[in-house]
Amino acid sequence: GKVELELEILTEEEAQARPAGKARGDPNENPTLQPP
């Protein structure tokens, strides 16, 4: 099989400005995770 992975390295300031929830929890962005 194959795995596709995208990784972003952010500064602490960038990470605080772009919050992301656990799994599909709020805020569901950065990236937005669609239901299966």
C-alpha cells in the first residue's frame, strides 16, 4: 500500500493563529476533515 502525507512546520505564533481541534472536533479546520 501507499501513504500520502502532508506536513507543515509552523512557528508558535502561526500555530496559535491557526487552531485545529482533535480529530473532527471544533475548530475543524487547518485542514477541514470531512466525515468518512
